[in-house]
Amino acid sequence: MSIAELHNKAMELADFGDISKMKGLLEEAVRYYSEAFELERSAAMEAKNDNIGEPSISVLLRSAASLGLCCKRLREWNN
């Protein structure tokens, strides 16, 4: 998948997480956020490796970090 495709899919999953959270389905929300985190982290790392430039890299990194907080994966950034 391209960086844009990874990011778009991550944002779609994050939206599903938000909906689940609003419905009180917290475990389901965390699953969506976790999957979104994985995709956004991949997009951020691909952007960094491809050197697509700023502010795009920083925006993707910040987004991945925010999703990591949502799914309580605070120390998972390896690579």
C-alpha cells in the first residue's frame, strides 16, 4: 500500500474506534485504534524512509503517536 492508502485506512479505522467509543464499546474501540496505529506507524516510517519531506513526516508521526495513546500502546515505537 502507498503512504496515502495506509494513512486513509488508518483514519477510517480510527473513525470506527471513535464510533465504538461513543457507543461504550471500549474493547472494540481499542482494537480499532490498535489496528489504526499499526497502519499509521507504517505510513510514518515509510514516509521517513522515502524522505517525503516536512511537515508530512511529522504529521504522520504525531498521528501515529496519538493513536498509540488511544490504544494504550505507549512503548511500542521500535525501528
